[in-house]
Amino acid sequence: MQHLPLEALRAFVSIYELQSYTAAAQQLNRSQPAISLQLRRLEELLETSLLTRSGGRIHLTPSGTELLEQARTLLSLNDQIIARFTEPAVSGQVRLGIPSEFASKLLPQVLGQFAHAYPNVSLSVTSALSKDLLKDEQAHFDLVIALKEPDKRITRPGLVILKQEPLVWVGAGADLNTQQDDLSLVVAPEGCIYRRRALGALRQANIPARISYTNADFSGLTAAIESGLGLTVLAQSTVPDNLSRQQRIGPITLPELGEVSVAMWQADTTNQAARQLAQFIQERI
């Protein structure tokens, strides 16, 4: 009986999620040729192509789409078993700072898996804007997940880039009021990367826009969007299931928004539980 090589599955998932063979190799501590070879051998084993390149991005083939979630499940189960039996003594508290839209996805997934694998670790999670999470005076966090502009150099010690995320327009579809002369936006307060990128892209495209609703709370923003008060911008992986990506609003073609970097900063390198959570997140996000 043939067996699926877990390291090849991990290479496949990492290449797609990071949108880069080089970044996947760095994350998995392998060379780029080794990562490419693992993917090729996995495709040979399954007798199908899994990834393809188009428009400067790495896309899943139909077979890759079918495999992705199953691969994530297998890797998660493997990692939970390894953690449970090899590192049962990890304990303590981790104070995690994270943007609320990422918390809504990570909490039931990655953080839930971590809690099962390390039942003696207590997680204290605070959600805020990235600019506030990364303030120097916010030393009460052990670990921070935050967004940063991809063109800015990394100057903070301990800050690592987890992946690049495409930004997308998000709305409630047909419920959006298109009768206004200006495009209505639902955004977080000043300092939010999503807000800055939305306004800049619309200004460059000469599309008139106005801010119809502002709220720092993610649930408040999504409720406003559901009510048809306007559009917002989010990282692609954080779009709620009850909202949808938008490319056009009436006669208006919405401009491209580019990408944003998802970064992680470990403030307390002496905290063993925080180090374990950092590794856990880095392997999955």
C-alpha cells in the first residue's frame, strides 16, 4: 500500500498559502529545489497536477482544490499527535494580540487546534488595529499577529513575515445601495491599512467615495456591510462566509488593491508557551 508523504503535503500547502516556493522553503527550512522536488513527487504519486501559475500568482488545479483541505486535516492531526506525546509539559499563559478579522478565522481553527494539543497553556487574546498592536509600549503581549505594508522594511527585531495576502473588496452583494453618487465605504478608524488602501485605490482610479460608517470592531463593520451601508476591504482569507467579494458595483469596476503582509512578532522570547504557539501558527498560516 502506498502512503502519502506528509512533508510533501506540507510543501504543497505552504507553497499555495505563501504564494512562493522560496517563502515555503524558508518556512520549512529546506532549499527551494527540495521543495519543488517534493511537490513534483507528490504529483507523480497522485498522478495529477496540483498547482499552476497564472497572472503572477500560484493557483490550485481542480485536483489541488480537492486535496487542500484534506492535506490540512492530515497535517493538523499529525502535529497534534506529535505535540501531545512529545511536548506534554508545555504550560503557562500566552497573551496574544491579533486583528479581529484574523481572530475570527484563527480562533476556531489554528488556536483551537493549539488548545487541544497543549491543554496546559492558557490563551489570553486581545483584538485591535495592527498599528496599536505593534506600538512599542504594548509590551503586555507575548505574541502579536499584525498587518504591515509589504514595501516597508522589517526593522523590529523578532518580526517575521508569515505570508502575503491579497486584499479584496467585500460587500453584501445586491443589498448595497447603488443610488448614491459616491461609493459608500464601511471602514475602521484612521491608521487602518484596509482603510488607507481603499481610499488610495479609489482616489487613483478617480472613483468618488465617501465613508458612510466607521467602527473599530469587526462585528460592527460586518453588521453595517450586511445592512447595505457600503463596501469594505479585507484580506482575502478573512472574508466572512455571509459576505462576498465584489469586483463591480453597478457600472463601476473596482480597482485592484494589491497585497498586504501578515507579520508575527514575539515580544517575549523567554516564554516557552509563546514560542510554541509562534511555531504552531507559522506552520499553519
